[in-house]
Amino acid sequence: MEHKLIAAGHICLDITPVFDPERAVGSVEQILEPGKLIHMNGASVHTGGSVANTGLALKLLGNDVTLLGKVGDDAFGAMVRRILKSYGCQGLLVDKDSATSYSVVLAIPGIDRIFLHDPGANDTFTGEEIPERVLEQADHFHFGYPPIMAQMYRRGGELLAAMLCRVKQAGLSTSLDLAAVDPASEAGRADWEAILARALPWVDFFVPSFEELAFMLDRPLYDALAARGGDMTRHLRQQDVARLSARCLALGCGAVLLKCGTWGMYYKTAGRERLKQVGRKLGLDGALWADREGYQPCFEADCVRSGTGAGDVSIAAYLTALCRGKDPAACAALAAAEGACSVTSYDALGGIRPLEELEARIESGWKTMGGCDAG
């Protein structure tokens, strides 16, 4: 049985001016000087955010998907709609009183990227705009990036919880992804433990990254790992990953898939009673999913060109496998495998492979990498 999915949440237009790759510099000031004319080599323009990355990945994996992001009635909004239409996806919400969200990515050779981001219409998304008829026609609802959508985290996450509650009452199963939080921002000052406590009882499948979750539920651990520099997932201990996963279940979700970078993925599921609350349209096998827990290491990528959107693509594989009746271990393995394929492309979607191909490669002995301190 084919399931119909909704991918909702944050969407934007990403604009990346292409600098001369041979002109590496040591500081921004060497390039961005007042009054200076800088010769560029074109620009990369594509959609970004959870709706575009996870939603389009779901589409490319063969799912029937409706995309529900919010854009303005402006030139950028028209570009976003045109790009999504080229994939056969429509359904975006248009707000005539808001501007379309965009990011200008300054990838200057020799220094770290600089992002100029305007949240635009994402900050006005409340969930109340979602048409009832769209919910009636769908089986599963995925929502991404509430930390960068102001109405979703203000007032203690009231509207986020209300939206997820409404979706659940319509009989759909639900999944939720997070996004990185700037500690100095309004979102960084929000009480995320309280927000998650309010929202997670309505979330069947919670799919955040370790960094995001540690920031929200264990700030001392997050600060200690961040202080070590570099990729904090290189310093993970399995006991910390397991503890955070268990905390998510205690807050009310049905299952958690914790994305941990090169460390791998960790999955943990609730008992049968909680899983009976999963949206009836999904038809989840409680015996297959109840009280499961495990670690899935990363698969070795053929090459690494860019990690942009790899987490979103791995979620799409996880949800696709879920809708096809796979068990938690298989869903996690396919998520990790699709992530390994995603990083072989410069964009989020270029490396996507069919799940059947990934299964065959896993069965043939695809090498894994990563690992953790078991202490």
C-alpha cells in the first residue's frame, strides 16, 4: 500500500555567489572592502530548508508527497515554486504580506562560510494555514526546523503542539526534525525542554541531530563538547547518546532516531502502549517496533563532496523505509546508507539512490566507519 506524506515546515531560497576558487584569502576584509568591485563566476541558486531537502528526497524515493512551506508573493517565491514544480511538487502556501525566506551563502575560498539569512515567511507560519483537505488525504506528516520558525517556539511552543495535535487527531502519524540554534538568538534563549515536553507527546517519530538535542536537553554536555572544538560527534560516548534518546521517550515521543554525524545513528523505541497511539493510517506493526534499541554506524562514502542536506536526505530514507513496513534497525541502516550517498554530491539531492539498491549494497557487505566510546 502506497502512503501519502506531507513534508511541512521551513523553506527558503539559497543563493551562493561563486568566488574564484584560485583566489584563497585569509580574512573577509581581503575580499569584502567598501567600494570594491568583485568579479564573480556565476551563482548557485537552489531551494533549501526541510521542506525542500526532505520533501524532494521523499519524492525522488518514489513517495507521493505534498510540500507545505510558506513563501511570499514575490520574485523569490516564484523561483521557489518553479523549482519545486520541476520535480512535480506543488502545494506551497503563499503569504502576500510576507517576503520569501532566503540565504546568501558567502563561500569565500580560504575561510569558513558566512550565511546572510532572512527567515521571511517562515516566521509567520503557525500551522493553522494547513488546509483540512490536505490532512484528510494524507497518511503521514513530517515537520522540520521549528527552531528557525518564530511562531513555532514562541509562547512555549504552543502553536507547534497545537498543530501536531491537530494532525494526530486527523489520524496521521507524525515526525519532527529540529535545526541548529544560535545561542545568542531569541530561539537560543527559549526554554526548549519545556517546548519539547509540550510537543513530543504528539510526535511519533523524532529525528533530531545529537548537537541540536544536547543544546536543548543537556546544555552542560553540549558546552563541554563544543569547547573541545571541531565536530563534537567525534567525542561522543554511547551512554550520553542512549541517555538523551531515553529522555526523548520520557517526554512522550514514540520513537527516536538520533543523527550523530560520523559517529552514526542511534535508535530507540517506546513500548507497545505508546506505539498504539501512532497514526492509524500508517499501520505500524507494534510487535516489530516496540522496545527496540540499537546503534547504526555510518557507511563509508565513495567520496565526500558536501554534507549539505545529508541529514534531511537520511530522514527521507528513514520515513520511506518506515512506510514500507521495515523494522527500526532496517530503517536506521537505510537512513545511514542514503546519507552516505548524499555526501557524494555537491547538492543535497544529487546522490540519492533507490532503497532497493542500498539494501543490495548493505547485504553485500558495505563497509562501515565511525564508532564511539562505549564508556
